[in-house]
Amino acid sequence: MRSLTVGLLTRAIFARIMSVIILNEHDVQQLLPMNECIDVMERAFIALARGAIEQPLRAIFRPPNLNGAMAMMPAFQGGETPLFGLKAICVFPGNAAIGKDAHQGAVILFDGVTGEMRAVANASVITAIRTAAVSGMATRMLANPGPSTLAIIGAGVQARAHLKAVACVRELKSVRVTAAREENAEAFAREMQPRVACPIEPVATAEAAVLDADVIVTATTAREPVINREWLSPGAHINAIGTFSPKARELDTATMASSSVFVDRRESLFNEAGDYLIPAREGAIGPESIVAELGEVLIGKHPGRTRAEEITVFKSLGLAMEDLAAVEHCYRAALDQNVGTAVSI
């Protein structure tokens, strides 16, 4: 009887492996907790820095007269178990006004030997978790140690995920949040207060949020700067994650010019980041202003922060390999935990 049971279980597991596993929002949340995702992202950035992952610059399609865009983000991971990943995602900034995530799409995992599709996962939640996890990793690497005051500019999906991520890597003594609409900041504070031990205070302006903050997150859809250099305290660390357009930025020129700037990938920065491209066109910064990619710090190619009073900026664009690493982790966990819906196609 025992051998029969084991045989049935083995066949059931094999059948799931040979099927496509569909992972919805709740599945991904279960399979990709923030603390685990931070470690997954760290391993992925180390692999990228060592040349084990390949990815082209994402293709972004912006139809005229539409307040939205579609991005296609492929990546390949070599090694003993080669894998392809592809995220197809639509970004509609106006979704926040109707209570929906701005990011809508799917992340697909393919076998790197046969090309067979292995998993399809909800891209909205993967994007939220992995983006915040990379910022958490950057905060762990670059922010000064010790209890921290966190300022969050924005009160949407990414703001919520980033509060969780920063709380994983730093003891928070207070949190201040601001948003374009004051009621959104107040709603954020009410919703997220039970999840952290320190007080969350909604404030009216970005300046009020940022003053004396140790860690700052900008998670907005702004086209003009929401951060002014004059507001920043010595030693502050900024995670700038809200924009990926050459024409939009969250940080002013003075902040970019006076800070140590770290990035996920230089290629993405030089092609997509208004936070870099606008001050570069002004002549305030150039390629030499970029201190390092995160992966270069992780493998010891650069030390990261070198002075306590240094202001550090992590400019995040989001990489296809982050989605690949996240969906691979979810897929393997789904097989182990029997989570998700297996379908044959």
C-alpha cells in the first residue's frame, strides 16, 4: 500500500511538472513572501553580475493618444537548469483612480532546453513584490544601519509593498507618507498601521515627509520632481522607483548631481530613466556619475556606501531577470506545496 501511495504521489507530481501551472494573485502572495523575495533578488543580481543571465532592453510600445503602454521583457538564465522568462505587461497610470494596479499582465516561465511553457503567473503582484524586494535589498546594502525613519512619497500598490520590504531590512522607528490626494495617504496609514510596530503618520507634503528621513521611497507617477535636494539630510538613502520614462522624473537635478547613484542596470538607466537623462541633458551629470550596479556591489566589485554622511540613490527601472527569478521561485514552491492550477495546453 505504501509503495502504491508513493507511486501515485510521484505520478501526480510528474503530471504537474508536465503541465502548465497557473498562479493567480493569491498564489503568488503565498509563494513569494517579501523576506524570501529579497534573498531571491540578491541571488539573481549576483548571477547577472557574473554573466549567468542575459536580457535585452525591454521593448515598450506606446500607442499615440493613449495614457498607457505595453512592455515586453524577456530574459534567459543559463546553468544546469536553463530557463527563459517573459513578462508581457501593460502599464496604465490612471488605474489608481479606479482602484486597480497600474501594472496588468503575465509572467511566463519556459524550459530553457525544450522551450516548453512551465508556468504563467499574475504579473501585477510579481511586479509589486519583486520591485519592492529589490529596493529592500538596495536599502540593506546602501542605507546606514540602525533604526530608521522611513518617508514614502505615494500611497499606491508600490508604496504598500515598499513599506513591507524596508521593514524586512531595517528597524523602523517611524513612517511618514504623503500622496497627491491627502485622503489616499490617510487610507494608507489606516490600512498599513497594523502591519508595523512604529507609528505611520500621513503628512500633507513631500517636504514634510522627507525632512530628517533616513530612508526615502518615491513611488509616484509624477513627471516633475517630487524630491528637492534641500530637504535631504546627510546620510539619507533614496529608492526612486516610480518612473521609467525618459521624459519623467521624481528627483531634481541637484539631488542626482550630489548623490552617489546606484542602478539595477546601466543600459536601462541610459535609455529609460528621466531621473538620469534630464540632468544629463542639462550637463549636470554623465555616465561617470553612476557609481555601480547593485550586482557589482554584491560581488565586491564596488564597496557601496563609503561614508555615513553620503547620500545614496538607488534608481530602479525594473529588469526582466527579476521577473524570471520571481516566477521560477514561485514555480518551484508551487510544485512543493501543491499550489496553483495545473492545465494541459
